[in-house]
Amino acid sequence: MKVEAKIFNIITIFFFASAIVYGFWAKEPVGTVALILVGGLSLLIGSYFSFVARRIEQRPEDNPDAEISDGAGELGFFSPGSYWPVGVAAASAFAGVALAFFHVWMIVMAIGAVLITVAGLVFEYHTGPDHH
């Protein structure tokens, strides 16, 4: 997580420096505020990664002397045959069209579709509490 934190902290510095330069050069407040807000969001992400990096053990990505074999092993569980991501993408596209045309009935349906498909993706392998 240290690598990710460093990347986002560098991006944060870039956005804040860009906001200063843009503010003096363009004298246009909306773009300056947008750059400051983007820098703030990047600062949030970088701070979170720094916070997490101090609390977890060092990963091979964080060790400059690590070998490729240090990162071998299981990385997690990834569903090989799930159709839920396709549903999430379709529901998100539907939500984008609904927002573009700003039909309230369509927005309500799209939000429902997004919530249902995201819940399906998240809880796809949830079997509930063990009943012994």
C-alpha cells in the first residue's frame, strides 16, 4: 500500500500545484475550484492508503528488494462464471441514459436495477450464517 499511497500523494501535489498555476494564469474560479476539489479527493485516497499501509504487514510490492516469486500464491477468490458484472454494466448504462434524458421514472427504474444487480454481485456466494 505504500506504493499506492506515494502515487496518490504525488498526484495530490500535482493537482494543488496545477490549481495554483491555473488560478493565477486563467483567473477563472470554476476551474480552480475543480482542481482544488480533485486534489482534495486525491488527498483522501492517498491518506487512506498511507493509513492502511502503516497497519498491515509489508507486501512484496512495497519491498524494493522483492523477487517475483515473493508475490506467488493465492490472491483471493474471483468468480469465474458470474453473469452479475454484465448486469451491473447494463444497469449502469441504463442509469446513464436515464440521467442523460432526465426522465424521473426511468431514473427510479435504473436506480432499482443498479441496486438489485450490485446486491446480486455482492451476495452471489453468501450462504448465510452457519446453522449447526
